[in-house]
Amino acid sequence: MERFIVASASPRRRELLSTAGFSFEVIPSDADESCEEKLAPTELVRELAFRKAKSVFENNTDAVVLGCDTVVEYGGVILGKPEDREEAKRMLRMLSGKVHNVHTGVCIISSEKTLSFEKTVRVEFYELTDELIDTYVASGDCDDKAGAYGIQGKGCILVKGIEGDYFSVVGLPVAETARALWSLGIK
């Protein structure tokens, strides 16, 4: 059986892959995530997922390597992980009562081929009071999450509805990723 490596430190992605029945190694990527050129959000997540997978694959060419990236986008502005709690509050105020997009890119590299795709999900937030934002941010659930929220955690109380794959918002479109992995012999 081929080695399968997940090039991500995300506990959410690891949990989703484990729940789907996959066995894997974790080697977090050290890929440069800065991007000088202005890319559309879907292009950006595909590029960053590719960089992450490639950086790990270069030292593990006997493996199938999965890289992922997720960003939140509202009105053409990309919201990555907040630098601090104040930035998290600004992001949540921006998203309050609005519909935004969550883009997740996936790249799987093997010695035979590279598969790459992205999913976009529309997410609508309730109107958020300053008190709710302050309480949510103080919980720490916003830390290390694109757009300063996690739909699978306490952030579920912010979300009015979604159009699309819930698991993509969590950080990995599991069903489509599983099918891509199966096509490469990873069961």
C-alpha cells in the first residue's frame, strides 16, 4: 500500500480524514504562503494547496501527498487567519448579517499525477452584536481559523445558513477528496 501523507497541521482535516477511514502520516508543510500577484480566491487556494503538497512531496516522492488551503472571502477581500484578537473582531463585524464565500483548495500529488480542485461554499451569518463577537473571540475559537470562525465549533452559533458542502467550510471537501484519493489507490 502506498504511503499517504497529509501536508497539514490542521486537526480538523486530520479528524475528517480519520472519520472517512483513511490512515495517513502528518508532515506539516513549510511552504511559503505569501502571494505577490493578485489571484482570484479560487486560484489562490489552489495555488497554496499545490505549494503545500509539493513542499512535502519533494522529500517524500514515494508517497501520495495531500495539501489543502481555505480562505474566507467577502466582497473581493480575502480573510485568512487573524493576526490577533482585534483583527478577529474586525473580520466578524465585516461578516455580520452578510453572505460570504469560503473557498477550499485541494491538491494531491503522487509520482504518477497531480490532482487539484477547489470548492466554494456560500455562508450567511446572523447579525452579530458586539457582545456576541467579544464573547466568541474571548473563547479562542477564532484563533488559527480563516475568517476568524470555525463552523464546527462555537462558531456554529454565528451561521444562519450555508449553500454547499459543509465539510469544505470545515476545511476539506471530504467526499470529493476521498474519490480523488481512491483514484490513486489510497483506500
